Amino acid sequence: MSAFAERCGIHDAAREQALQHTARAIEAAGLELVRFAWCDLHGVLRGKTLVAAAAADAMRAGVGLVSTLMLKDSSDRTAFKVFEPGGTAGLDGFGFANNLLLLADPASFKRLPWAPATGWLQAQPWFADGQPVELDTRRVLQRALARLAACGYGLKCGLEVEFHIYRIEDTQAQLDPMQADWPGQPPRVSLVHPGYNLLAEGWFDLAEEPLRIVQHTAQALGLPLLSLEVELGPSQVEAVFEATDAMTAADNMVLFRSAVKQALRRAGYHATFMCRPPFPNIMSSGWHLHQSLVDARTGANLFRRQVPAEGSTPEHAQYSLSAVGEQWLAGLLAHARGMTVFCTPTANGFARFRPNALAPQSVLWGRDNRGAMLRVIGECGDAGTRIENRIGEPAANPYLYLASQIHAGLSGIARDLAAPPATDSPYGGQAESLPTSLGEGLQALRDDAVLCAAFGEAFIHYFSRIKQSERQRLEQAQDRDDFERREYFSRI
């Protein structure tokens, strides 16, 4: 009988060769455990840990995974009534907490630098009949990239990720069995730097120990880290990564968040990618996504323009962007409200959209303007010409964030959209506002027919149902701050 991977149609000679190479590497390194990891709807890695001797067979036969893991809201409650008739209507292949199978990519193998004798493999879920689980968010991005490639394009992305690192002072409440809850309490923490001294060398030195752990972890995993910086807020830092292709960028973001949280935890630190940690006088964290369209064949930057368009001035997009670059920019603007909930998916993150906070408030673009939602960077002839989207929060699922950019940008190209003039007043209040709550963001998505069609009605129904569960529980919470401490600060 053929192996499950063969029945899924993904196991060929190249995969078998990669599998044997990984099996040899596991044995040669003397590993004891191998984690089969999968990214859930919320951008969090889950999966199963196998003894090393079972890894090779599991890469062929798959690893069982309960399907309700794909139906969890941000508190880990199942948002669909899987044991009731019609409870999983619209979710073909799901029901009664049935099994899915994780198939790992043998070429994704890494040795975890913080966990002794432990390897790691990236996996995706499949139904037991060998059909792909189309609701898997990595598969959502794969479909978006296939659509992009069919047009002759690729997408190059660079990541700027702000987050917070705290020193753990006490885990008594978090680990006290008498205080266990769903979700539980976070640890008690203190700052690693006092903040409000942007890029201060002294503050970097104060926070160097945890930042060294971030550096060594990222580099040991092969992630293209460029810099680590002290941000403005207390205990806030930023990591900047070299631009890569879109899928690699998304995979790197998922692994980076999970890895640094685990490595820092072992050293006595708590890292959080929650946008606004639950303390007074904090600064919100953003995830700024740099993007440029490239020629799929040559890799040339298709946003680059050699000379300004005839008659253009700096307020015009084609003063420094190509015609297709302007169309992409206009597509991002046209679908800004609909895409917001993919870029900022937590109720906590919407509080970041406020005036004069180096965060966007309105649907605007600007030329090297950090107050605008979209920042155009690069002059004519600059090979690094790109668009920076400043709408994202660091807790976003990377696959959905990037897929939303592709579908919005392609819409701009298909409709030959023109961008409005660049703003010189990003907080002036005349432009259309971004959604200000999770509920408004979900409604804006449902109102965007183009994005709903691109993601597919089944996925929109699935995503919206799970996020509505989160929103409703927040609205019913007696103490919103306590809700966010447990739901976001403790877990994200």
C-alpha cells in the first residue's frame, strides 16, 4: 500500500531524497525528539512531538491531529458546535472532532538551538482521504501566490517587527493550580529597559542580554536578521529582516515569534507580540511590511521607475513608482478597510490606530511619511523602491496578512486603478478612516466583495465565525483589561 504522502500527490523523487537526507541528519546529530509544527489561524505554532526514530515514517504516513485545532478561537475554545447536527455546516470534511493528518516538508528541517537534542519540521494538514485542507492559512497564501505567478509576478517582502520583552519576576499566579483558568494568568514581569529614549545605546546595553538571545536564536535558525533596535516604549524592541520572497518571509515570521518566545522563556524572560501590553504608558507595536512586485522570470523590481512620469510632481505616485506600482498602491488603498482585519486581527490591536502615534489612522499614502498607512520608499532608479504597509500588528497571521496584499494589489492592476495624491496631513481627518474595532473590521471585510471572492466564501465564513467568537467574549467580559492580559499577553 502506498504511503499517505504518495496518495496526497506530493511525494516524488525529490521529496524522498530530502526525506532521506533529513533522516540521516536526525540520526547523525543524535536527536531524541522531532517536533512536527503547524501554524494555526492565529499564527501560533502547534503540532506533535515524536521520538526521533519515528520521524522518517511520519514524514511519509502523516501525524494525526484533531480537526478542532483548526476551529479554535484565541482562547482555545472551539467556535463551532462540532457534536451538534449542522454544527460544522460549510466546513466540508470537519465534524465530530475527526482526525486530520499533518505532512511535514522534509526540506524544512531545523535543529532547535534552545531545546536539547530536538529537531523541528514544518507541516500542513490534509484530510484522511488525501485531499488538502483548503482552510489552512499557509495554503491560503499558496493559492494567492499561484494567482500572482499566473500573472508573471512574484512578491518580495521585508519585515520590521516591533515587540516587547519583559523579565519574569514571578510565575506563582501563572503556575498555581488553584488559580488555573481558561485562559490562565500571565507571569508577573518587570521591564528590560525603561523606554522613551529611542535608539539609545545605553538602553540597548541594558537590554543586551535578552536581545543577544533573540540574535543567537534567529541566526541559529537561519533567519535573515539584519538589526535589533530599542524602540520608544518601555521594554519595546524591534527586529528587522532582509527581504525575501513572500512565502519565505511568512514562514520566517511564524518561526521567529515562536522561537524567541521559547528561548527567552527558558532564560527568564517573557516576550509578547501583543500590540498593546496591559500596562500604563506603553507604546503600541506594529509590524511594518515592505513589499515590491518582481518579475517572476528575472526577479527585477517592477515598482522601480527610471525617471518621473511626464508632468508628475512628488505628490503623484508615478513620480517614483512605475505604472504597475501605482496600480498596486491604489489596490491596497481601495481594499484597505477590508484587509485590516487580516493585518490587525486582535481586538487589542485596533487601539493602535490613533493620531500622531507613528501608526496609521486613515486610508492614505505618503512619500516617506510614517504617519500614513502606506509609505512609498525610493527615488527613481532605486532598486529598493517599495511600498511599506504600516497597518499590521505583530500578532497577525503572516499568511493571511501577505495574501491580503496580493489580492488587493492584483485588484488594483486588473482595474487599472490610479492612486490619489500623496498626503502631507496623515492625521488631518479628511480621508476615510480605518476600522476602529474588531467588529467593524469584520464588517468591512464582509463588505469587500473583491476580497471575499479572492479568499473564497468558505474561508471568509470560517475566519469570521472564529473572530466573532473572540469579539463576543470580549464584549461579555466584566473586566476588559483582565481579558486581554489572559487572552493576549499570556499567550501571544
